[in-house]
Amino acid sequence: MTSTNMSGTVLGPEDLDLLAAVLETLLPGDGVMPPASNTGAARAVDGHLAERPALRAPILDALTAVRIAAHASGGDFDTLPEAGRIATLEAVELTHPHVFDALVVQAYTGYYTDPGVQARLGVPSPLMPVGHPRSTAGTLDPARLERVRATAKPWRGA
């Protein structure tokens, strides 16, 4: 794993490098889909952390847990062989399930929002380009709102 040599918006260089190595292990590519290292997934996760401060603690805790588990296995995560990296992530998943789940969600979000990945999946990117109105003609059936209209207002008029 090569170093990013840069800090992210929230993550420092060491955390960004560790995140990139974790993403590479979780999303190694398969010949059709690119590996995480060929996408902007790590930077996207860092961007999500900047935009959503509530995500910072779980992701930073997950990276700390990965770092500790890797050292218990005998080294830095990115220097472990693939089997050691997988075993490290499995250990973190068992011992820290909540933060591991948060890490996986952010990994997939960062990966699957990458324009190159979306192109491989045949998804137009960006999904809703700025300046392009979304057509809703024929998609709204007013009858579907009748139950909502029939309920009392849960708010008070000003």
C-alpha cells in the first residue's frame, strides 16, 4: 500500500493510509469491479466524516481497533499478508461490532458512490446532476395521500 502523503479533511496521513488499506481488504476488486485503491473511496469516507461529525467517533474507533488488532497479530495492518488483514478485520468485527458496522457502511458508501464504480454498474453518474430537474410527471397518485390528509395535524398553527 502506498502512502497518500497527505492529510484528509478529518483524517491525518496515518489514518487515511490505514483506511485505504482496510478498504482495499474489504473491496479488493474482482477483475470486473475495480479494487478500492483504484477509486476515491478513502477520500470519500474522509469527506463523509467532514460533513457528518457524528460518524467521526465510530470510524476513528474502528481504525484504532484495527490498529490494535493488527499489532496483536504481529505488525502494522498494511504490512500483514492478506490472510492476516482478513483475520484482523474479522477480529474487529467480533470484538467491536458497532464501530465495524459503521466502517463497513462508510466503506461501501465511499466505494459505490465513486463515478468509476457506478459506470461499471451501469449507473448514470452523478445520480441527479445539479441543474437537471427530476421529472415526476405521472408518478404521484394523489389517492395515496388520502390517509395522510385524513389524519389530524400533529402541529399547531402559528
